[in-house]
Amino acid sequence: MENRIVDVNVERMQREEREELVDGKVDWKGRKALKHKHGGIKVSLLVLVAFGMENMATLSLAVNLVTYFNGIMHYELADAANMVTDYMGVNYMLSIVVAVLADTWIGRYKSVLISGFFESLGLALLTIQARMGSLKPAICNLYEKDAHCEKLSGNQEAFLYIGLYLLAFGSSGLKASLPSHGADQFDERDPKEAMQMSTFFNALFLALCIGGAISLTFNVYIQDNNGWDWGFGISTVSIVLGTIIFAFGLPLYRIHLAHTSNPIMEIIHVYVAAIRNRNLPLPADPIELYEIKQDKEAAVEIEYLPHRDIFRFLDKAAIQRRSDVQPENQETPNPWKVCRVTQVENAKLILSMLPIFCCTIIMTLCLAQLQTFSIQQGSTMDPRIAKHFKIPPASIPIIPVAFLIIFVPFYDRICVPFLRKFTGISTGITHLQRIGVGLILSSISMAIAAIIEVKRKGVARDNNMLDALPVKQPLPLSIFWLTFQYFVFGIADMFTYVGLLEFFYSEAPKGLKSTATCFLWCSMALGYFLSSIMVKIVNSATKNTASGGWLAGNNINRNHLNLFYLLLAILSLINFFVYLFVSKRYKYRPQQPAVTSGNSDD
């Protein structure tokens, strides 16, 4: 009797221990991560701090680098704007490269540390260049008539681009790894932790706003009043501190193990096998498709997804021919000829997310214009808040950012629980609904921007100030008129940004969490690149107008920015209707309950 009681107690202790294990995560020593000891909402705060400090270091550059390139480095306005959008595009595009490395080789934790080093190095080089007169052109005012300002060339320009793109590489790595590493601290199949993960993504955007608020006020003030050497220097200190704070959490993190197999290569296997088997008939019953046995030992380590009746042409990759069947004591079939059902379903997931991904590109194109041309609009307007205080044009986004710092906790703590009661969805509304709200708001924002620009140009024309010098001769129109477009776009950004991060992380295959999260950054990269291309196309198409192009030259009062904003508003509206069509056709992946062990209690 006593032995039986002991056995029952041992079995109960073993079950409790299994329930505490976190599937697929380890601690810093490589042991299985435990729920009560590793991860959770408190540990994720370190990730939030690091992410906020990264945005503190870089957001002021995104909104103010046009001024630096134009006023200090003497690039023309359109060229300066394109340099910024190209830099931002490379920044976001490189994130997919780092994400693949993080998922398959170095791991997300190490990826953050390495990226933090490169970002610090890039900022340090830019600080040196801004400090040393020999590395930049002589001081000159581009806006004075008949001014012949020296431009960057040779070693000076090379130094600028090396620092700028080291910064882009480092920043891309942090954007790729921090959100997914933070989400790794939660088990999405545990209902309680799934809600905590939703809170984390909302808090991630809040951290972004708080870091951005400091960047848009303190950093911009330093850049404009103390010099760009101090501005770059403060950004360097910020990213170094953020990386150190993140590193201190090592003993407490749930760490995702990098896969030795390449999940992207597994997706490629599916397409190659499907093409090779294209002439084979699909079996009537999907159970005849190839899948390895789900035994007790493999239940925790290997992901299994049920077959779904979509993109049936990919199912041909899992058709077993007699020549592909292997004896039990031999290795699995050639992956270029036959793939697991789970592997095929992962390929279907990625393919089905691509239309959603494409529909977010236009929104970033709009954001790129707000980060460049809106700053130039602000430089022509009255920046006074009070008699003795002026707000820098690059700091205008602080108003919607400050609102979002209040609104994001309100949305997470009040709106989401309220909506949850009606929808039964842990996030209040679905990820796709949230993205859709953001897309329609971005269209409204660009329409508002067009209206505000009509008013600004009207004031310049009525006061005979079309050729007034920016900053030195401000129009009798408050810079706060620009806050309307930023305000609406800020709310749009919150809905779409967080919705996309949650959507891509939740829907992605197990081995591609970081990579899929970077779909957001890739859509932003393409948006920034498209922005540069669109500016050139618009200028080329309108070169026969009186201004020589809607966006040509340095005099924004003579340009037709209002028509450009209106064009973006129309494109955004069309994009929204396309999104409605593709989102209605999307089928969410089946969510499996949390797996605690290979054994079942049934």
C-alpha cells in the first residue's frame, strides 16, 4: 500500500514537472525552460526597455536626417529625402537576413547582442564625422540665391555611407530579434499566456512610443541646438545602454533554440517536390499523404499540423511514390522528392500570408512621406508655442505620440477586455480586423495632409511669401496644423503595426517566428524603396509643369505636395479595398493546445 502511494506521488510530481516545462525553449545553460522560473510578463520588460531605447536612438534620425543631409551635407531636398527612404528601406530589408540567421544559426538572444554592437559602431562613426570638419563640407546656406555650396565627395561620402549602413544593419537586427525574443517568453498555446503575449505586443508599441517621445523632443532639440555630433553621440549611448540592459536578463529568459535545419529551405523543398510531382494524381483521402509517425518521444520536439484543404497543388509535394517509401530502419525520403504534410502546411501558411504582407506596403510609403516632406513643411511654418519657446519641425510627431502613450494602455486594459466579452477573442478583435482599421485610417491621414498643404500654400500665396526662406521667414501659420495628419496616422500605425506583429508571429511556422515577424519590416522596407521610386516617377511625369515637377527643387512653396498627398490617399483607399478582399479569403492556422509531454491523459 505504501509503495503504491509513493508511486502515485512520484507520478504526480513528474506530471507537475512536465506541465512546468516550456515546449521548445531552454534556459541559458541549455536545460528545459520552466514556466515558474523563466520568461513571463516581468522578464519581457527588459525586452521592452531595450526596444524603447533603440527607438529613442533612431526615430529622431528617421524624421530629422533630411535636415542633416540637406542643411549640413548639402544634398538637394529630393535627394536628401530619397537618401533617408533608401536608408530606412535597407534598414528594414536587412532584418529578414538577420531573422533567418537568428532562427537557424545564432539564435535570437545572440542576434540582439551582435546587432547592438554594429548599431553602436555605426552611430559612433556618424558622431565622429559630424564632429570633425575635415569629414564634412564647409558651412553654407543652400537657400540663399546664387549659393554655390560644396558637396560631399570621395572619402567624406564613403565615411557617411559606411556609418549610415552599419547603423542600418545593427538596427535591422534589433528589429528582427527583439519582438520575437520577447514573444518567446510566452506560450501562445496556454490561454493565460496567450493573453499576456497580446499585452506584450501592445506594450511593445507603447515602448516604441515612449522611446520615440524622448527621441522627438530631447534628441531633436540636441541635434538642432547643440549640433549633430551631440545628437549622434546621445543615440550611441542610448543603444549601448539598451543592449546592456537586455543582456542582464540572460538567466531569466526562455531561449529559443536555433534550428540546425533551415526552415526556409524546407519551404523550398515543398515547391520543388510539388513541381516534380505535378503529374501525379492527388489521393482522395489526405491521410494517404506522407507524414512521419507522431510517437511519444517526438511529440514535444516535432511540430505537427493537420492537413487543410487550401492550395491543393502544394499537396503534391507529400505524395508518396513506391520508390520514395523507405524501410523503417532507414533514413527519411529525399526531401526534394517528398515532404511531410506539416512541411506542406507550413508552406501554405507562408503563401497565404503573402497577400496580407503586400497590402501593407502602401501604408509605409505614406509614412515615408510624412517623415520627410512634412518636416520640410514644418520648417516653413510658425514654430512658436509660447513667446520664448519654439518646437523644432522634427518634433511635431510628439503630439500624436504623447496621445498614443495614453491611448495604448487604455486600448489594452479597457477596450480589449470590453471587446473580448462580445467576440470571445483573446485580443478583442482579430489581427486582420485590426490591420484593416489601420489601413483605412492611413488613407484618411493622407487626405488630411493634402488639405493641410492646400491651406499652407494658400497662406504663403496670400502673404506673398512663396519664395520665403525656410526657418528664417516663417509663414503666419502655426506648425500645429501638421499634427492633424500625424495624429490620425499615429492611431493607424498602432492598429496596423501591432496587428501585423501579432499576426505574423502567431501564424508563422514554429521555426520561422523571427523570419515571419520580419514580414512587417520587409513590407516597410519595400514601402520606403517604393517611396523613393515614386518621388522620381512623379517628378518625371510632371516635369513639364511650372515648378518643373510636383516635388522638384528646394522650394516646397512652389511645389505641388498637396497633389502628391492626394494621390497617396487615393492609392491607400484602393489598397484598403484590395485588403478587404484578400483578408476575407484568409484562413487562420489551426491552434493546437499546449503540449506538456508526449503522454496523453486520455
